[in-house]
Amino acid sequence: MSRRPNHSNNIKGFTLIEVMIAVAVVAILAGVGWPMFEKQMARQQVSDAVIALTTVETQMAKCLLDSGAYAGCTPCGTETPSKKGHYQIKVQCDAASNAYYATATPNSTTYGQQPLAISSLGHKTGPWP
């Protein structure tokens, strides 16, 4: 008597249901994770602007202590990129009122970045942490 080999025990692979469940799980994780990723990227890019503006603030305070005025300080009238390049930092000085105003404008709004600013009076605008 010849026996037919049982091939059902030798078949290896995934069923369509198993693949569909795996894809569904990945889609759910991506759907939950993407908004978190965008928020984290926006926070990281805002921190780039905050670091740049606080550096300007420190430079301006040092200049005020050294010379007694903001006008003529090195950052006055400059426009430079932030350290990581996500923002353009612009510093304007007013000799008449002995004040400065520094702004950080985002190069892109991909992750919802917003402009930030700081003045010599300590007023801050934008999404400061």
C-alpha cells in the first residue's frame, strides 16, 4: 500500500489573517505615535530658538554692563540662523530708548513652529517653555 505524504504539516508561512492583524497593529501604533513625534519635534525646534534668544539676551546684558547702552553692541542689526538652523534670529536696537528687540522666525512651519521674541524689558512672546 502506498501512502500519500501528508503535506499539511510541512507548509510554513503566515495566513492572510495573521498578516492583516500585524498590519492593523502597526497602523494603530503609527496613528498614536505620529502626533507625539510631531509635538516632540516642535519642542526640540523651539528649544533651538530659546537657546539662541537667551544667548542674545546674555550678550546684550554684558554689553549694557560694559558700555552702558545697547546701541553699538555686536548683535545689534544682525540676522543670523540659530545653532541648528530652524530659526532666523534678528536683533534690532534703538539708541533713543536704549532698548533692543530680538525675534526668532521659523524657517519652516512643518511641525507648527511659531515665532518667538524677547525685548530688553524682558517681555517674551511666542511658545516659550
